[in-house]
Amino acid sequence: MRHETATSQNVVGSSLALHLTTSVVPDQPSLQLDLPDPESDDISTMEFLARLEQAWAICDRFDLQTEIWRGRILGAVRDREKRGGEGRGAGFLQWLRENEISKTRAYGLIQLAESADAMLTEGALEESSVNQFSKRAFIETAQAVPEVQLMISEAANEGQEITRKQVRRLTDEFTAATSPLLPEVIRQRTQENLLPPRAVAPLVRELAKLPEPQQEDFRKVLRDEPELDRIKDVTSTARWITKANESGAAVRAFQQGELDLEKAMQEAQRLDALGLLADAVGQAQALESAVLKLHTSWRRLGGLQERLWVESGSSTPYLRDVLNALQSLSGATMRVSLGELAGGKRVRLQLVEESPDQLDPPPLP
């Protein structure tokens, strides 16, 4: 079975290589494109742009197949390391470093290649139809559910050009018409073209991020009012709740006392201010993150300045001038100019490191 799979993949790879050579760049060197002359007055703007679109499409198809091949190469390196390598993948990581490839990109390429092999070997997509996809369209198709993959593959096999926009539209239509996260009335109205899939699909994605009780609360609202405006409202509300929950879990200021963020969000929702609360919590998270980075830079600058001060002396007056100027940033009190746009104003910050026992203790239950 493994031999047959490998053989099938080799055939697929050979077919892709042949198709690229004969169809994408048939009679030209690999780094040449037939581009129109931008200085020519003999070609209209419309024709000029059309020829550029054709050249760009060639690049997209070339990129797609190159990425698939690279993914197969990386997969082979990884699998070889699993089979007989030592150091639990150290050889694979070393190979990535030598070829200047990040782990994220490497595994993304491997996933793309595996998706391509799956789509090709399962027979839904014909080998010669790969050139009908742009690179992004193929990646979107590989990440879609099997039903959408089948419909897209059939269209590609019929010779249709597949774009990312088409894949997303079809995915939205399928999601909006079939998702169990939606009440039946919403799915039915979507299937009857009474609700646009492009508005319903984002609702499904936001509901999927919420716990079941909150999903059910929103479904009740939608059953009572299955209209477009209500769908947009619920989508926005669900997005704000997710944002507040994710940011709130990371805000350290909330860990100093007994806070009930969920009830706070309910109160904000009653005041129609949930979006403001979500933005406030998000800004709090960003501010704390900035302070942590500031503290790290401040400590590092102080250490560097101290080392330079020890190394310098009266023979290095210019270096001493620089170090004196840096004292406004490395000392316990910092003064930072906001620049001309702020009228030359400065911000003064005082950094005081406190041990945990110096902080106010949380209230007893």
C-alpha cells in the first residue's frame, strides 16, 4: 500500500512537472515573461492591463506548483528524520536552518503538499486541472470541507479558472446553508436566497468561538427575528464577547481581585456598550504588554549604560556625553519626547520595581 501511494505521488509529481513545462512556459526561459512595453503608445490601457493579468496568473500557477514540490521535499526530509534520524527532529531543524526556512513556513508547505496529494490521489481533482487554480485559491480549497473541495474540483476539471474569491463565496454558501450552529429558520432562509451567505457565514465563524450556552442564547434571538439586521447585530455582539474574553484572560490587572467579567459584559450589553468594553479590555491587554516590553528594554539599557560607563573615562568625553543623555531613559524617572506633532510635549514615567509582598493583597473572600 505504501509503495502504491509513493508511486502515485511520483506520477502526480511527474505530471505536474510536465504540465508546467509544456503549458505554463512552453518556449521561454524560466525567468522570462512576455510583458507589454509600458512606454508603448500602440497598446490601449485595457489591453495592457489584460496582458499583465495573464502574466500574473502564470506567476500564480508557477508559485503554486513550486510550493507543492517544496512541500514534498520538506516532507521527505521530515519523514526520513522520523524513520532513522537521531535527536528527535534535530536533523530536520538543522536542514531548515541551512536553507533559511522557518518552521512555520516549512510545515505550511508540507500541509499544502499533503493536501494536494490527497485531492489528486482521491480522484476528485484531475492532475491537469491544477493549473486552473491561483495559489491562494488552491490553498483555500485545500482547507475547505470535502463537499466544497468536490464542487471546486469539478469546476476546475471542466476548465474553469478558480480564484480565491470564488472559493470563499462557495464556502460561505455551503456554511450558511448547512451549519448546525444556526437555527433551522436561518439555514432555510439562506437556501431560499432570502439571506445573503456573505452575512451568515461570519455569524457561524463567530458562534463557533463561543460556549454552547451563549450559542443557544443567540439562536433563540435569531429564531425570534431571523432578519439580516439581527444577524449583523448578533455577529458583532459575538465578536465583541470573544474579543473581551480572550483579552480579559490575559489582563493581569483582573487577577488582583474577584472580578466577574461575564456579568460585566452582560451589564455592558444591556447598556449597548459591549463594544466599548471589548475595546477597553483589548487596550488594557495591549498596555500591559507594552509595559512589560518597556520594562525589559529599560533594564537592558541600564545594564548596557553601566558597563559602558565603567569602560569609559576622561579620555572619552564624547562617549560620556552620550551616556549622560541616555540617563533620561535609563534612570528611575524617564522623560520621553512626544515629538513636534504633540507640540514638543514630553511624557515623564517613574519606574519603581516592587516585590510581590509590597503589592496590596487581594481582598479576603
